[in-house]
Amino acid sequence: MIEQSDEIIMQTVANGNLDAMTVLFDRYHKWIYNFYFNMKPDVTLCEDLTQNVFYKVIKYRHSYKGGNFTSWMFTIARNLFNDEMQKEKHRTNVSLDHLYMVAESEKEDRSDKVQRLHLVINKLPLADKELIVMSRFQGMKYQQIAEVTGSNEVAVKTRIHRIIKKMRILYFQN
């Protein structure tokens, strides 16, 4: 089963063989965790959200109708993250400046250039940060990002190009 495609394995899971889910978990749990960690470096939150992704994949396995499994699963991951950020926004009213200072203090051991780059990424609006993380950190292709975000490949490519230009300006401002 390990040699089978993700789509075939997920179809097996959808048909009731939940043991097959371990193969998909082994393939993707680090990838999902890294996405979350790049969006918000909170180990506990990232672990919880990663676990919830696979719980939702099992819970909604009957809604999988074929197609690209990673896009389907990543849509679930993205929605969970957005839901969590909405909950967090309602739970606390911490200023963005405070969040930047916390992020800066967590990254003291990184080189200045990497630290500055992460500060620039953290200053981006959440939607822009998400696109950069998906394309540059997760290595997703523009077409796959378009499927996840409900856009088209050209629009995604254009937005990412504009975000990178904005990041260059922010990076070299100081």
C-alpha cells in the first residue's frame, strides 16, 4: 500500500479501511506541521492543529470524491488555521506590535538576515503570508495553491510576485 498514490489510499480510507490512514499520516504530518509552524511558531498549537487535520480527514472521508488528495487535505488544514485565528482574535486583543516583539525575541538565535526576513513575513497580512508559506516553505506549485484558495494559477502567480516585491521593500526599509 505504501507504493500506492495518495488518491487511491484516500479512496480506501473513504471506503472504510481506516488503517490505511497511517500511510497518509506518515507522508504528510510533518508537511502540515511545518505549514502551521511557519504561519505561527507555537509548538502546542501546531501539534493540535496537525492532529485535527487528520481527525477531520477521517471524519469527512466520505466527502472525498477523488481529485488531488493533497489539495483536499490542505484545504482542510487551511480552514482549521483560519478558524483558529478567528477564535484567537476574539479571545485576545493583543496589539500587533506586541506580537512582533514576541516573534523577534523567539528568533534571537537566528542570523540577522533570517531574523529580519521572518519579521517581514510576520508583518504581511495573513492571506499574503499564507501564500508565501505555501509556495516558498511548503513547495506547493501555483496550480495546487490555486486549487486550495479557489483562485486560478495566473492570479496566484501574480499575487505571489507582488508579495515578494512588497517583502523586498519592507526588508530593505531599515
